[in-house]
Amino acid sequence: QARLEESGGGSVQAGGSLRLSCVASGYIYRGNCMGWFRQAPGKEREGVAAICTDGSTTWYADSVKGRFTISEDNAKNTVYLQMNNLKPEDTARYYCASAAVFPTAIEPLGVDGPPNWGQGTQVTVSS
């Protein structure tokens, strides 16, 4: 059945880098955009980045602009998130999902409702 599987997280020192991967398998409702979302303990899930229409449009949260880069490889059904100059406030579990893009935010999408979130991948940044 359709699923999205995240990988690439880990524990790094502030200023370090990580590259996250999201691989899609089976049937999936993607729409025109894919996004990365994150959730820290005690906080709501928030949008981080999105990529749309064969990479022609991207969106980033203000907090990660200039540090994170989203990309995709359609042949591999994979979306990536390159994270550079990581900060402690980036610590969270990261998830991928189809996304709707608005001027100041992105929202996760599923088939007739929210996505069936996977396990995500944990990113921990130490000072």
C-alpha cells in the first residue's frame, strides 16, 4: 500500500549538516507539491519546506531560509531536504507529506483528509 518513508536524521552539533530523504512507494496522492514538516515535543507540527511542479516552485519557513534546501528526484520517487548550519531550535521529528502551499504556510494533504503520518526521522541539534 502507499506510504512515505523518511530517513537521514541524526544527532549533530550546532552548525552541522544533515540530508533527509523521503521515498514514496505504492499509490500516493501527491497533488502538485511535496513538503517537509516537523514537530518538537509539546509543539504543533509546522511546515518547513515544499517543492512544487517539477521543482519550479519552492517554499521555506522564514526560520530556515538560507539554510535548508528542498529538492526532488522524480525517477527515484524521492524528496530531499538538505539542512545546513543547523541550530538547536531545529530539533524535532521531521515528516514528509503532500502539501498545499499558501503565502505564509504550508499544510499537509492526504487522500480526502490528513496524511497517514509515518514514523518520521528524528533530528537533534546540540549547542
